[in-house]
Amino acid sequence: MAWPLSEFCFCGESVLFSCILRPEELLERTRDQTTSDYVVMFFRFVTSGEIQRRAEFFEPFISGLTNSTVVQFCKSSVEPMGEESDHVHIIALSDALGVPIRVMYLDRSSCDTGNLSVNHHDFIPAANSSEGDAAMGLNPAEEKPYITLLYRPGHYDILYPK
């Protein structure tokens, strides 16, 4: 779905910046598919911008995944709705927002023994991402992830603490 930039900016501003919302109001707004899509699109553009801003850092990861330039990768794999996100996307988003992210996933490699384990990877923002520091190599013991996502193939869900 292609949205005019002016419509995206207007809707994004009204969703993200119009007022401080009570949790119930935020939940109600994000249940609307159009609003939800605008928010996802906003974060896709933030991710794309971070990858392109730090192209030299991300280029080796991207060239290992695809045979395309950083700009081509962003246009084909980051910006379009419906495209899957991988570790490159999460590193860029975490760095751009300055927010630690934990990705949880079920490991079925030991299913034949009847064991199912839950594993996680923490993505801690680089101290100074403009210098290309490794996003996952700072000191995870000092940073606690603010956002926890559950990865299912092709999809991420937000997990909320009890």
C-alpha cells in the first residue's frame, strides 16, 4: 500500500505527538489497523534512515545477506510493509532509538529429546552509533532491555511484563 508522504506525516504526528494518552486510549488507537500500519511504517523509516546514515557499518552485514547496496537493501527489505525484519533491522532500530531491545524465541533444536527452551538476544544501543561501534558488544550487564519482543518466523510480538 502506498501512502502519500503528507498523509503519512499528518497521521504519524497525530498518532505519536498529538497528546499524552492514557494506556486505554493508546491501546484503542493501536487496535485500528490503519493507525497500527502508520506506526509500523514510521519505525521502518527510522530503521532505514539509521542503516543509510551508518552505511559503512551495516554494509558488510547487508552484503552477506543480499547482493545489493545499502540503499537498495533499505528500499527492498526495510521500508516496504510485509517484509521480514532480521538482526540488521533490530540493531539499527535499537541504535536509532537508543533503546535496548530483547528478542525472545523458542529453540526447538532439542525437541527430539522432548525439551523446548526459551532463548533471547539482547540488542544494546551502541554508545556512539555515529562512530560505528558494535551494537551488541557494549556491556549488556549494565543495560536492561526496555522492550521485549517475541520472535516467531516472519513476525514479532511485543511482550509485556506482569
